[in-house]
Amino acid sequence: MSGSQSLTPGWDPAKYLEFMGHRLRPALDLLVRVPATAPAVVHDLGCGAGNVTRLLVERWPGAAVTGVDGSAAMLEAARAAAPGVTWIQADIGAWRGPRPADVVFSNAALHWLDDHAGLFPRLVSGIAPGGVLAVQMPRNHGAPSHTEMVAAAETGPWRERLRPALRARPVAGPAVYHDILAPHVSRLDIWETEYLHALEGDNPVVEWTRGSALKPLLDRLEEPERSGFLAEYSARIARAYPPRPDGRTLFPFRRLFIVAMR
């Protein structure tokens, strides 16, 4: 959980949604494990373009649902898709609702924030008694998709500009989150799933990371270094994830899930 990266405000909704079918499945897997039946107040932290927020509205149509994100572009897309939700642009690590929530849901967002030992108890403190914190975070940082990103960043003239944005291990193991949360909640369920994504296209793992972990690094560079770094990373990823005989590329991706009841 090291590094100083915060949620980047300049996310491109179209690039992030390019693999939406694959990115949505973990949110669905998390949502079915949330035990709330009729919550009155639901917050979606790091709501992005609102695809998952709409699922929360569908499951709990009587709830007051708020989507919070740091990206104005993402929220613009979200407002157009679901006008009935309250959309707020804010730092999700510091934002607090006007009253305790019954469900705080966060899909693939909290890994961008630091100090999880302080963050997770703070999130629990904003939940009503009997309420639920439900979180999914990518934990693929030990896989080539991410280790080769760090290696490529360290191999060229761009290294000094990229080092401040490198986050080798932003998400800890399950036992760490157990120790952080157990003193503050009455029930706790933590698990990991490794999805095997079969991706189409030329070097698709690069396109996947360009919509997520690679973006903050590319944003720090100007040409010709930007293209040089991208070419170095792309060559490494092509070797790490070669296409299968059927032309598709298999991309194993590990994610951490947390469901905590206060």
C-alpha cells in the first residue's frame, strides 16, 4: 500500500469502458454478496461513468443513491446515463455524506488511495449500525501487466519523471485488511478471485492498462518520451502475454473483495 497516487481527474470514459464486460463482472460478483435488503442511503465511491451505480439503483430502487468520483469527465458521462442519481465530484478518500450510509460500495477505486490502515476504519465510521462496506480492488500488481510497467519505467530517460507515480504494491494481502477492519466491524468476509480474461485484438493487455494503471504514467510524459516508454512497455507485454492459437490473449487478473458489516 505504498505510493502517493490519488485518483486522477482526467480519466477517459471511452478508454476505461473499452473492456466493460470484463471490468463489470467483479462488481456483479461483489454486489450479490452484499446482505442489505432495503437500504435507505447508498454511496458509490469512485463511481466512474456510473455503470455500477446504475446496478445499485436497480437492486435498491427505494434508496437515495449518491455517486462520488474525482473525474469531471466520468461524472458527465454518468449524469447522462442515470439522471436520477446524485452525482458529486470529490476526493473519495475524504468525502463524507451528510448522514450515515446503509451501504458504501466501491468497485476498483480504493487502490488509488494511500494509507489503507486509516482509510478503511474511516469509511466504516461513516456507515450506520448494521450497514455494509463492500469493496473490490485489483490486486494484479505482482503480474507482468504491472511488474513490466515498473521495469519499463526504470529503463529509459523517462525514469525520473515516472518514479513518483510508480505504485508497486498499492493493495496488501487479505490478512492485512482483516487486521485493519476486524476491530471495527461485526462481520467480515474477505476473498480473492483470479479471472481469466480472453481478450481480442493486437496486444490487448496494453490497451487494458491504458484505461487504468498505465494512464497516470503516460500523463506524466511528453513526446517523444511518451511514445518511447509506451513502445518499451508494449514490447515487454507482447512477450509476457502472447496470443493463443485461436488469436485471443489470455489475461489472468487477481482481485480482492471485502464485505464488512458494522
